[in-house]
Amino acid sequence: MIDPARLEPLADDAWPARERAALGGWRLNAASGHSMRINACWPLGAPDRDVDEAITAVEAWLLQRGLPPRFKLTDGTFAPADLDRRLAARGYAPTKETLVMLGPAGGQGSDRVVVSTTPDDAFEQVFTATAGDPEDGRERLETLRRIPAPARFARLDVDGGPAAIGASAIGGGFAGIFGMRTAPAHRRQGLARLVLRALLSEASTLGAEQAWLQVEADNAPAIALYADEGFEPAYRYRYWAR
């Protein structure tokens, strides 16, 4: 369906870390330590030095920022091809398997959903209420604000109050979907579906032909929702940590 080597750089750029660096084709991301995508090394190409030296450099870079060493290994893209074996020999193991799904942009939106270019207070209210860990929510909100233009933020209100939200990042002809949240009192009412459709419709007006999203591999209800909206599994990735 899609070459992960094409989509993964777009995914990294769409959810930008507070601090970024590179060792050749290895991308280093650091923030506050919560969202794994922006607190890990993405080895998307060959490093600029011996592989074992590169692993040591990544470990040092993350530890200097108070973060545990972590590598995001995506099926079919990590380099070198035996990196997983090398990490295992150093005490690393895979965790948090995530599924990337690909689907069509476009379709019919909903006039119940408000779409804007920035996250407003009502959007942040839902995001904060569903974050669980306040620090985790704060880090993710900061990242949402860093999404490069053209970004879109969708909000659906019920009885005058915000109930469901979502965001998108547009780049390379794709729309990345992020931050899909529904307030606890409004779940199981089909609101996330309406938010998703609004984002996909808006994305097509911004030049996106396809959309991608990331969902934990064991989140069956979310996977079923996205599949019902035309999304199909594209590939998987895992985080390797000690």
C-alpha cells in the first residue's frame, strides 16, 4: 500500500519534537519524556558512523536530556537491517507495538464540526480532560501547537460544550491524523467518526489525497472505527528499550 520509507519521514516532521538532531539517517527526538514518538531515535537510514558507536551516541544524547534510551524500529525501514539484533544484545526489547493505517482523504464533512487553524481553549479543554497524566497532556498539547502549517484542529460541541476533537498535519500529499479524543461523558455516540470525517474532508482541500494514522495494535475499538472509514493496515512499528 505504501513504502514506510516514504511515510515515516513525513510522520516525524508532522509530530515535531521540542529538540531534534541527527546522526546521518538516524533522527533523534527529545521532549518531556511522555509521547514516545518525540522521545526516541528513529533510525530511518544509515548512521554517519559505526553502528555500535551510533547506538552509544544515541544513548548518551537521550540520557543527557533525562530520557531513557529508546529506538523506534519500523518494519522495513530501520538501518542497518540487523539493528534489532544489535539492540537485543545490549539488553533492549520491543514494546508498545503500533499499527499505521492508510485511508482516503476527502469525503463529506459535518456542519456540526468546527475546523480551525489553531487549537482554541475549548479544544484544549477536551484534550486536557482526557489526558490522564497532566504532564503527558501538556507535552502533547505543546507538540500539537508545533505542527507545521497547514495544520487543522477539529472540535465538535454538544449542548454548548466541547465533546470531541482531532487534529491533522498535511505534508507530501498526505494527511496525518492526531489527537483524536472524546470527553468521557460523550463516548460511544459516533462523535469521533464525525470529527475524523471533517478532518479528511478538509485535508482534501489542502492537497492531501491519502491519510494515515497511528493506533496501538491492541486498541481493537479504534482499529474497527478506522477500518469502517476505509483505513487499512499499512505497517507496524515497535519501541525498543531496556
